[in-house]
Amino acid sequence: MRFGLLGWAKNSQQSGAAGYAYRLEAVEVNLVAKGDLAPSGTGVNAFYQR
């Protein structure tokens, strides 16, 4: 199973895939000022557990 780009995670939420032995291929970090809105959701889960 391949996941492609996953949804956003924030504030210590888990992200990625656990138990699949996949390597990390990309990371995107989006910093927002305190009190500003977080990025809108992508409609895709941010974490998958096997």
C-alpha cells in the first residue's frame, strides 16, 4: 500500500505510517503565527497504523 502525500498534523499529533517499513521521502513544514488559522485539511488522513 502506498500513501503519497498525507494530510496535515499539528500540536504533537502523529503523522506518517507505522508498521509498514516505509522510508521517509518528503517533509513539508508550514509555520503559522500564534493565533492564526492552521492550513486547511487535505481530506487525507495524516497517520496510518498497520
